[in-house]
Amino acid sequence: QLQLQGSGPGLVKPSETLSLTCTVSGDSISSTSYYWGWIRQPPGKGLEWIGGVYYSGSTSYNPSLKSRVTMSVDTSKNQFSLKLNSVTAADTAVYYCARVIRTVAIFVTHWGQGTLVTVSS
Amino acid sequence: DIQMTQSPSSLSASVGDRVTITCQASQDIRNYLNWYQQKPGKAPKVLIYDASNLETGVPSRFSGSGSGTDFTFTISSLQPEDIATYYCQQYDNLPSLTFGGGTKVEIK
């Protein structure tokens, strides 16, 4: 049974860096059929794709966030990570880690439980 | 960037009603369109992929259609457990997976 468990601080100060990690269990992060993504949802609002990382380390980011985002993967720990720098209150959101299938179709197959990150001093 | 416009943003319908949600892409995305359901306090889950394919285990009252720029999501007979927000999502413009703004479905 695939599970994604996000972890990281729930409170980040403005201008600092938000750092989250997602631990994958029940499947290898090195599977070639998937890539691993981050999606966020501000309170009461819709979903925003942040970006994704392949097991090789290849990344793709939302152009609107690209200048502030870094994603990485650690295959030895079956984890992938998100860093978002220079955060403001607008970055307050539930951050979901996700597995994206990339075979016949491309869609999110599994989501983490979501981590609420609040940006506040 | 491709923009996805969903309508309506919310709707209220009775149990047993047919419910229809539309999603319009700002440019041709072929059939690269998925639909997700998000219940309050939960992560979304995929219902329909590639515009019209029902994900395994999803009830047959859910369906999708369309191609190009105009897509439709239908619940043939609304059930109380269908109360949720529904999102479309395109993947023609990889690597971005753009979501629509969502449609909140409530029971009248």
C-alpha cells in the first residue's frame, strides 16, 4: 500500500525558507513510471501545482514559482524534498506531496496527508 | 501558460439530480484533461483521466467528455456522498499540471 508522508515545520517566518520532505513507503521512488510532485492549496482556495522531480533528479517547476523553488530526491532514503525561499504570507497553504503517473496518461495517483505551513512572524 | 476556467464555481442540487460542470482551456489540450474530487479536509482523488476514462473503483455515475478546449464532467444522479469540490487539471502543457479553479457541489 503506497503511502506518502510529508513532514516539516508548520510555521515559517517571512523572508525565510520553507523546507518540506516527503517519505515514500510501499513503492520505490526510483520507479520509472512515476514522478514526484508538490501541490499547494491556500486556505479556502484552489490547487496550485508547484513542480515535480524525477528519480534521476530532473526537475520541472511552475514558472510562477520557479525563481524560488528547489526540489530534490534522495533515493537511498526513498524521499523527495521541497524548498521554497523568500516566503511571504501568500505562501501560507496546505502543501501536498504527490505521486504522478507518467505512462499512458499523466495524473496524480496518490497524495500525502497535507502539511499546513503558515508564514508569519 | 494554459489557463483552465471552470464553471460554475459552486452549485446546489437535489439528491438524484444530474449535475454538470464545465472546464474550458485557453488553448487546445487534446484530451489531456483529468477530474479530481476533494472532500472537506481531505486530499483530492482522481475520478476521470484523459477526459473520459473512469479511474478504477470510481462509481459509474461519474463521467467525463470533451476534447480540444471544452470539457464536461457529469454526475448522473447526485448522492449525498458526492458533496465535494471538483477540479479539472490539464497536462498538455508539461511539465506544468494546471488546475481549474474548482466547483463546490452542495446538496439543496
